[in-house]
Amino acid sequence: MLILVAVTLRMGQAGSRLPGTARGQGPVAGASRDDDRFWKGGLIYVNRDDPAVMVGNRFGVGFTFNFGNPATWLICGTIAAVPAGLAVIRAAAGM
């Protein structure tokens, strides 16, 4: 556990403290993932030109989905469909 904390503190979120990396650098030429036009309400990241499915949170620690990527919608749909499907199966079984 102590090693994990040390590595996390050394690397920073999404490798932001590693030499040769720019914080929030996105794949779009001349644009940054911190650009306001890609963040809806400061929490939802939408950039169709960014191939990443997940990006570092703008504030705090962690990651968020890139809702401009179609794979994100597939993942979110699957996450929603599994409990809904289980509820339908349970209701059909009469539990």
C-alpha cells in the first residue's frame, strides 16, 4: 500500500508529474483537455476528436468518461442494462 501511494505521488494524476508530459494535453493540435469548450458544466467531458475513452478529472482525483467517444456510450449502456436485465429476470421468475 505504501508503495502505491509513493508511486502515485511521484507520477501525479494521469502522469502529469512525469518529465516530458504536459498536464491535460489532449490529442487535438493546439487544444488542451482543460479547454472549457470540452467540459459541460465543468464535470462532463465531450470531445469527438479525442480517442480516449477516459480522461483525468478536471478537478480532484480520478477519471471521467469522454462522452464524445462512441465506446463510452456502449460502456454506459452496458452498465445500465445489466441491473435492468437482472430486474426483469427476477420479476419473470416471480421472486
